[in-house]
Amino acid sequence: MEKQTKEIENILSKIDENTQIKVILECASKIGTKEWKEDIDNLMKRMGMK
């Protein structure tokens, strides 16, 4: 899973911040679990967006 996370971070790093947030929120709305939200929050922190 760590490899896939790095690949996703790499893809997101190539787009502007607003688009990154839209992509993340779209994914989160499709999954909708509390754990997913926590993981997204952690990803955003690591990307310096929070």
C-alpha cells in the first residue's frame, strides 16, 4: 500500500492545490468511511496542505 500511496502523492504533486483538494474530496466522498477521512487528512498534512 505504501508504494501505491507514493504513486498517488506523485500524481497529485503535479496538479495545482485546488485540483488536488477536489480529487481528494471526490475520492473521499465515494469511500465515505471514517478511516478513509483520517487517511486523507494525514495525506494532506504530509503534502503540506493542512
